[in-house]
Amino acid sequence: MNTKPAQNPEFAIEFRDVSYEIRDARNEKIDLARERSIVSHISLAISHSETLVLLGRSGSGKTTLLKLINRMLAPSQGQVLVEGRATTDCDAIRLRRGIGYVIQEAGLFPHFTVAQNIALVPSLEKWDHARTVARVEELLRLVGLNPAEFSSRKPRELSGGQRQRVGVARALAADPPILLMDEPFGALDPVTRAELQREFSALASRLKKTIVFVTHDIREALLLASRIALMEAGRLVAVAPPQDFLTHAHPEVQAFTNCLDTPTGGSQ
Ligand SMILES: Nc1ncnc2c1ncn2[C@@H]1O[C@H](COP(=O)(O)OP(=O)(O)OP(=O)(O)O)[C@@H](O)[C@H]1O
Ligand SMILES: [Mg+2]
């Protein structure tokens, strides 16, 4: 098996027949009939600078796929390649510093200020003070928060939407080429959510990063995706650009597109 990084990898991220299953204490595979295989036989290639949206019901395996990309989980079978290199051949810490990760519910450190939260990776990378301060200010402005007002606040002194903006700023801090975003706009009121979606969409086309964005909201997927990948019970059942997704024949796609007729837009 060739595990050397490719010089010019064709894809930013590639899943090659990846399965992930929970093993018991003796590290033996648990009987599949008991449905402990969390994701099965995933093959998916994600191009540089695309926004791939992972869509699926709760429990379908979306967060698991994100964790397989930054090696918080290692595949039980198959390979995940990042920039042409198998994640299991990479130093996990280095790999993660090159991948911004916005986790469900923002996941800020409560005892750190906004500025310290955003500066997390730059300080691990030992950036000098002036460069770090300038970067934090730049990012706060980018996500629409006034640095003078917000830098020294603690997460508990922010609204949910502001916390999520800080989570996005933190993920962007060291300018990683890849961003993983796990329902970053969940639990927001519909107006703020629509506002952040619009801002994010403009930001994504400006920043030219490879983005894997998780949601269970079909409207959000259609708005933001260059392609939508639909998960159902640990399997990838459809991958298509938004316009083709709407007419896809798979029943799970139709279950989602039917939600477009309802006022809530399929948030489950
Ligand atoms: N450590 C674990 N042990 C056992 N089962 C797990 C573990 N982690 C996840 N699962 C199960 O794997 C499945 C997929 O979980 P995952 O978190 O990837 O779903 P998801 O699509 O992100 O869901 P949601 O939309 O609710 O966040 C779920 O059924 C979950 O209960
Ligand atoms: Mg999840």
C-alpha cells in the first residue's frame, strides 16, 4: 500500500471503503446483527475548495465521519486520506492543527476569554504576541463581532449566536486549508441562522477552503453545498449537487425533499 503523501493530491479528503465499528473490551468486533457498525463502506472524494454538506437524520453517522477525517477516530476498515495521505500515517496532533473544527454547540473553553479561545491554535504554534493579537482582531471582524467589545468576554457572557461565531473564528485562526463544521448554526433562532448562513456562504467563496459541513436541515444543505452527501443509518446513499439532489430518486432523499413543503424546512 502506498502511504506516502501525493505531491499534488487530486482530492483534499478521500474516504476509501471506510467502516467504523464499536469493538468490545477484548477488541473483538461486536456482532453486526446488533447494529454496532456506526458507518459502513463509505467511499467519497472531496475536492479542494468545495463545500460538501453531509446531510442525514440524527444518528446517521455524520459526526462520526467528521471525526474520521481529523483522526479523533481511526477507521476499522479502509482508509481516510487527507491531502493524499492516510490519516493513520499522520501525527494526529499535527493533522488536527491543520484542520479547523467547529463542533456541535461551539465547544468554547468556558474559563478562556473570547480572544484566548480564538488564539488557541496560534498559541500552540507559538505565534508571537503581536501577530496573534492582530489575527484575533481580524477574525472577530470577519465574523461580525467588534473586537473592542468582545475580545475580553467569557463565553457565558455571549449569546448562543455570538458563541457560534467565536467557534467559527477559532476554527479559522491558523488559516487551515480544511474546515470541519458540525451543525455550527444549530440551536439558533431562524433569523440569526439565516443571517449566519448568508455570511458563511459569502465567506466560503472568499476563503476558498475545503469545507465539510454537517446539518440535518435540507434547506441549509441546498443553500450552502457544492455537493450534498446524504447519510442513512451509517451508509452514504446519495451524493449530488443541490440541483440534482432535488430530483434524486432515492427514498431517503425524497423523505428530506418532502420536508421542503413544510414551514420548518426539515429540521428534525
Ligand atoms: N462511542 C459510541 N459508542 C456507541 N455508539 C456510538 C458511539 N458514538 C456514536 N455512536 C452511535 O453511532 C451512531 C452515529 O452517531 P453520530 O454521532 O455519528 O450521528 P450524527 O449523524 O452526527 O447524529 P446527530 O445529528 O444527532 O448529531 C448513533 O447511533 C450513535 O448512537
Ligand atoms: Mg452529530
